Amino acid sequence: MALIVQKFGGSSLATAEKIKKVAARVVAVKRQNHQVVVVVSAMGKTTDNLIALARQVHHQPPGRELDLLLATGEMVSVALMSMAIEELGEEAEGFPGYFAGIKTDSVHTKARIMKIDPARIRKELEAGKIVVVAGFQGLGPENIITTLGRGGSDLTAIALAASLKADLCEIYTDVPGVFTADPHRIPGARLIRCLAYEEMLEMASTGAKVMQSRAVEFAKKYQVVFSVKSTFEEGEGTMVKEIEVQEGAVVSSVSVDENQAKISVFRVPDRPGIAAKLFQALGSENINVDMIVQNVGRDNHADISFTVNLTDLEKALSLTREVAGCLGAERVSADDDIAKVSIIGIGMMNHPGVAGRMFQALARAGVNIEMISTSEIKISCVVRRADAQKSLEAAHREFIEKN
Amino acid sequence: MALIVQKFGGSSLATAEKIKKVAARVVAVKRQNHQVVVVVSAMGKTTDNLIALARQVHHQPPGRELDLLLATGEMVSVALMSMAIEELGEEAEGFPGYFAGIKTDSVHTKARIMKIDPARIRKELEAGKIVVVAGFQGLGPENIITTLGRGGSDLTAIALAASLKADLCEIYTDVPGVFTADPHRIPGARLIRCLAYEEMLEMASTGAKVMQSRAVEFAKKYQVVFSVKSTFEEGEGTMVKEIEVQEGAVVSSVSVDENQAKISVFRVPDRPGIAAKLFQALGSENINVDMIVQNVGRDNHADISFTVNLTDLEKALSLTREVAGCLGAERVSADDDIAKVSIIGIGMMNHPGVAGRMFQALARAGVNIEMISTSEIKISCVVRRADAQKSLEAAHREFIEKN
């Protein structure tokens, strides 16, 4: 008998029909004599619809009320999933996240899990019930309902798996697992059998958003092995766990992010602290800066380029113009016609020369590289957006298909 | 400064636009230096839609999960109403019913309020906030979410008004108040300014369903004076309170219920306990029997007729046939072509002869009366459904328009 945590995302629960199919899958596992905890997201586009509704009554919906509103989405899924399980003859016990022992801090819309008390869940499991828990939500101080941020249901599942010392944690989604590249763009993309936590983390920042980073970080911290697999198709999916560098593929995946824009500040007088001033200003407005390149130039002036999410461009640009003015910069420009191509692999760590191969592959494809950023297990290049597809193909050919 | 509880029903909150209008109304009252507690129902047809969804995954949705599901409806309203109030510059604090101190028993889908702890609400009111509470729901033992049954939001409002010792309790709805008859059927129907609890209670059983009976019973028990008025129209509405018999109108309202059916059992051998056997059997299947007429007949045989809700007819009929067989009855018949016309008035108590006037009025209108049932303050007559409208008109003319 194993204890299994299974998480189902909104697309797997979009209709009553789908909920019934998922329930049948859950019941089948239970009847193999396992204990099952099911973590559910809100049905389909529920969360987006609720946010739209909130925006109709408030120009910037306050966090406390937004959490109360959004938490209803997963509650509906919990209730329906529990019913569907009971219709199949098994006993179910459904919990909103805030009654399932998930205690968080009080930061609305992106609360952190502080503590999980799994006693109630354990009790129900031992009574032979299938436990259904609302993902994405918890209970903050003074009985306030909190939510864990976009994709927070993954975090709920991983955190419950950790606190229950589950034998398996399965993240069910609408794709068969994690691929070496987006199969819609690269027909030769392959399912990755096994991925390191670090690789999964880097992927979240490269446009291949399979899972919320915080969930993967949590899994890494508590060494929760989990798999990502398809709800309605058979298959083992991708297992994510601790991988020793020597076991890993040099490059495990290739991805592209076309939701980035580049801002450049030209000829800033090169004094200590200029970058700090600029990026602190952006940070205080919650603008996420991804790549940063600064070349200290001629005659004590520097050029600084950085990328931000396309949605933040306008706000970032006006802030940058303001700060650049104070710093005495010559000019600020923006470019929203870029794409970021990335390769990720834990094996890079002991394979020098990967960067060189990447640049050469792009060069051979006739792609000009505009910015470069590297980490221990990732190399990202900014290219023209028109070059995105051929860059992706070139990188996939070089690092995946050749192996 | 007064403490005012205002309850808004689903039709008053059906869209974001309506929620904003209600919020403006609430804020205006707050700015007249009052403390305001707002009790909200689920938006529009939300509850019906959720029940339909539940029926898609379970042939008979279990109460515990159904409560969890339905409770989301009012939570959405609470969140949106709080946001809309804050958008107008006032502070709001929204609570699901189960965090607002409303403790119930564990009877799902029709829980009873056991205790209200208004400390948290009081604290927020004293901090100058508008408190928004989800109607219809409470917290049962062991942190289970319960609901109070159809129309339970009225009960929440009345119960909160009682426990907070509110100065005013206002039940807002989509009509301007309680009328002497349905204005759609009787154009001369008038708004009733003042109604006794008992009259309001009797109305709930006569087809003029303005409010849940339990809410009115609760108000009567705790002497909560409340008014029923329109959300979007001006007007004082109808005040419901304790009324001395001598103050009341002889007949305050006239109504018709066309959702009844009649079952008759002919020639039951007249032994003690036959009625008990029959109505216990119906009661154990939760079939609500309204009027009962038994005439102990010739040669130790009796005929029994009774009415049930049209929706229960089939079930009631098959149960009755079963029991009638055991009792040795000659025949069972059903009639779904009836209507029940009622007059209600606390003043009847010390005005003898009202029944006689009623029967005469119907006779003058050429209506044949098939069954009669009376209480201290109500007279109901079963007539052919085709006669419903002229019966209603005759009774309204006789008792209301003449005065």
C-alpha cells in the first residue's frame, strides 16, 4: 500500500464529464489498495473569469477579497470531485485548503506556506477515504483565506506530499510530460524521462512554463520526487528528482520565450551604483527583470540593456526614462521585437564548451545574437523575433537530435 | 448612530453592475454615520447552476459536498460586494458564513443555527468598517461547512440582527414589499405597510413565498422587527413585527397556490390509526402534506383527501396506493387540476364570520369549493384550477378592496 498524492489541473477538470473521468482514474488507484490524496485546481478558466468579474467592481481588486473570491474556484472542484468519487462507490472527504491544515503567512494572492498539519487528512485516509483537497489556498493568521499565487495547486500537492511523506506525487496535466522542446514548434521533440529539479526550475524562466517555480523549489528543498504526466493519456510522464551531474544529459531541453522586450539605456555616466538605482526602481514596482547586460564603455560611459516581460514594458519604460534622466543618460530605447532562446541541462556543469557550440549553431543558422546570459545550467540568447523558430530548431538539432 | 443589518437577495446581485449599485446604497447608509452589516445571497441563478452541475456528477449529490459547493456562491458575492464598497472609498471586511461566528448543527443542506458569536463582526464594526457576511451558510461541528436551506440568507440576516441587537433589519428584494395579492394577477393589489409575524408565516404556506418560514419564525422568537423592501426602488416597504390582534386588518392578504395536487382515498375501513399510518408513511419520505380532510362516512368507512406539492405527486401517489392496499381501502384517486386560494389576517381572530364571507364571495363568483382548511388566521379553499383567478379576484374584492 502506497500513499499517493495526485494533482489535477484546471484543464483536466474543465467539465463535469472530465471530472467524472478523473474520479474514475482516482478510484482505480484507490482500489489497487493505495491511499490517495487528490489535489484539484479550479475548473477550466474559472480563475480568469473570477478575476475579470473582480475587475468589473474594483479598478485594482484588493488582495484579501481577491483571495476570498478565487478560493471559491477550487472549492467547487473539491465538492464536485468528492461527489464524483462517491458516485463510484468510494468514500471521499473534501477540504477547502483552509480546512486541510495548510497554514500560510498573510501575504494575499501570493502567500507562503508556513506549516502543514496533516493530522486531519491522515485520519480520513486511515478511515479508508479518498481525501480531496483544494489546491492553491490556505489559511492565514486570524482565519483569513489566502492563495498561493498562480499555479499554486502544484505547490499544495508537493507540500502535502512532503508533509504526508507520500510515496508518490503525480502532477497531472494536459500534456504527456516535459519535452525537449515545445512539440508544436519542434515536431522531433522528445518526452524527457527524467529531469533534475534545477533544470525544471530554469525552464520556468525560459518560457517553457510547465510548473510554478515555488512548487519545484519546495520539492527540491524537501526532496519530493514527483512526476508530470497526462490526465487522459497513458504514459509514465517525466520524473523530476535529484540528479547527479554525471548522470544528466548535457542539454535536456530547448525553449523560446517570445513574451520579452528589451530596454536599453545608452551612455550613462559610469559611476558606482547606477545599475542599483535603476533596478531597485524597477523592483519596487514589481517589474521582473530577466537578462541584464552592461558593457562599461568608452570615456566613462556605460550602455545597459535588460529584458522585461512584454506586459511590463510600458511601465518599465516610463520608469527607466525617469531614472535615466536623473542619472544623466543620453538616451533610452525599447525593442519589443525580440525572442529569448534558451538551452538547459544539468550536464553543462561538467561539459565545457557548450556555450561555444550554441553560438556556433545559431551562427550557422544565420541568426544574430543580441544579448547573452548564462547560468551554471542554462544559456539564453536574445535574437530577433523573426529568428526565433530557426534558432530553436538549430539548438534542438545541435543538442538533442544529435544525441 | 444605528446598527443596521441589510440583506440583499440574488436578483439584487445578479451582475457586477447591480453589485456596484447595491454597494453605493450601502455606502450611503454608512456615511449617514450608521454601522452597517450587509448579508448577501449568491448572484442571480448561481445556486441553481451549481446544483445542476452537482447532478451531472452524482445522481443524488450528498449533503456534505453539496454544502461545500453551494457555499461558494455566497462567498463570491461577499468578495465582490466588499471590493465594490472599497472601490467607493469605505473599508469593508468580508466573511464567509463559517468565519462570521455562525455555528450550526451538522444537518447538511438544512442546518439549524445553534449559536452566533458576533464578537468578530462587532470588532470590525467598531473599527469603522462595513461588514459583509455570506448568507445561507454556517460552520458545523469539526469545521464542516453547512448551509441553512433555501432562502437561508434571510435567516442569516435575522439571526445576525438578533445577536447584534441591531436597530434595523432590512430584507431587500426585487419587489417593493409584501402585497395584498400578487400584483401580476390582481392589478388593484396594494402594498401592505405592516404585517404580523404570524401572517407572514401563513403566507409562506399559501403560495405567496416572500421569505423562508424559518427566518420569520426566528424573527418572531427573538422579536426582530424587519422590513421587506425593494433594492432599486425607493419606498418604505413592508414592516413585519408583533401586532396586537385589534390593530390588524381583518384580512391582510389573498393568495393562490397552483402547485398543489389532491389525493383521495375512498372507503377506508374506519379503524383508529388509519390516518396515522398513511401520513407517517408520507412523512418518512419527506413528502409535505398540506391540507387534510377526513369525513367519517357511512357504514364505518371513511374518505380521506389531502393535498401535496405537485412535484411530490407521483411519489405520494404510489406510497398512498401501497398503504391504502394494506388498509383495505376501496380506491385511490389523484387530481392535479386544483388550486388553493387563501385569505390571511391576524384580525380574523376576533372577527367571527370571516369564513362565511369567504365562502359566499366564492359562491357569488360561481366557484365550487372542494376542500376547506382553516387556522386561526387563515382560510384556504381548494377549487378547480380554472377557477383560481376568479376566486382570487372575488376574495380580494371582498376583503381588501372593500376596505
